[in-house]
Amino acid sequence: MSDSSRGSTSANRLRFIGSGVLVLGLTAAYLFYRVQSQSAGPTMDDLMPGYTARRARATGILMGGFVVWLLEEAEKLQEPATQAMIIAGASVVVALCCFRVAWLMDRPPDDAQHDFHPDDR
């Protein structure tokens, strides 16, 4: 078996893995969002209207506005939509890495890079 055919089968295997990761990751993100959003209980603002604003004011007085912002961003990470987007984004990144490596494996070696001399300009 030649090196080019072996590289091609490895590249095809990486493309298949990348496609699988992409499909499974996006499906998992969708299912996660559907299950978590339907089973979500009431929030503190639903139970005690104005709670979040009062807590943010008290935290801002004690620790400053930056801490209030950090706490708000941490609460956003707890939302099912944000978590589903993180799952989907991670699967897209992994799939893109697989596709990129497969593309690089299929490229022929570039002889011009090996013949480069520092004196050539």
C-alpha cells in the first residue's frame, strides 16, 4: 500500500469522525436544550419578584460593579440555551479540527518549501 493511499484512507477516516462528531454534538445540544428547558423550575425572580435586582444592588455596594457583572455572567452560564450553545460550539470546533487535519493529510508535499535558501530573495 503506498503512502498516498494510506494517507487518503486516514484522511477519509478523519472526515468521517469529524462528520460524526458534528452530527452527534449538534443533536446532543438540541436534546439537552429541550430536556433542560422543559424541566426547568421557577427562578428566584419568579418566586420573589425583584430579588435579583436587590441582590445585585447589595452586592454592588459591598463588592463593586465588576463582581455584579461576574455574577450576572455566571448566571447566564447556568441557562440551558447557553449550555447548549457551548456543547454545539465545542462539537463544531472538534469537527473543524478533524476536517483541517484531513485536508492537510491530502495535500501533496510542497517541494518549493524544502528548496528554500536564506540567500534567495
